[in-house]
Amino acid sequence: MTTPDAPAAGAAASDAPDTADRVTDLEIRLAFLEHTLSQLDEVVRETADENARMRRLMTELRQRVEQAADPGAAEGSTDLEYERPPHY
């Protein structure tokens, strides 16, 4: 007498197609994951490039703001005695 958990005597022969189906399913999943990984890798690279570009722009804008805030420093003049007040 067999128990419900025990495989039948002919089960070993029927496992071969099931195993092949499982291997095929795993190969399909692996291919999908590899494709997804390559897409994510491309997105990460694009994001890193954009981040680097934004940092360069931020540095350039910071320098422009500093120069605009201190126009005498850009011209090399630090003598405030000869500068006209802004209301003239």
C-alpha cells in the first residue's frame, strides 16, 4: 500500500519531462533576468552620466553667482574707495 506522499513506481519515468520543463522554465527566467539586468545597468550608467553633468553645471553656476556677487574680484580690483555707490 502506498501513502499519498510516496511516489508511485512509475513516477520516476514521468519525472524526466517534468524536469525538462522545469529546466526550460528556469532558462527562460534566467534570460529574462539577464535582459532586465542589462536594461537596469544602462539606466544606472545614464543616471551617473547625468549626475556628473549636473555637478559640473552646479559648479559652474556657483562660480558665476560668486562672480556676480563680487564684481570687483572678477576685475581684479579690491579697492572699494573708488567704487561708486549703487544709487548713483
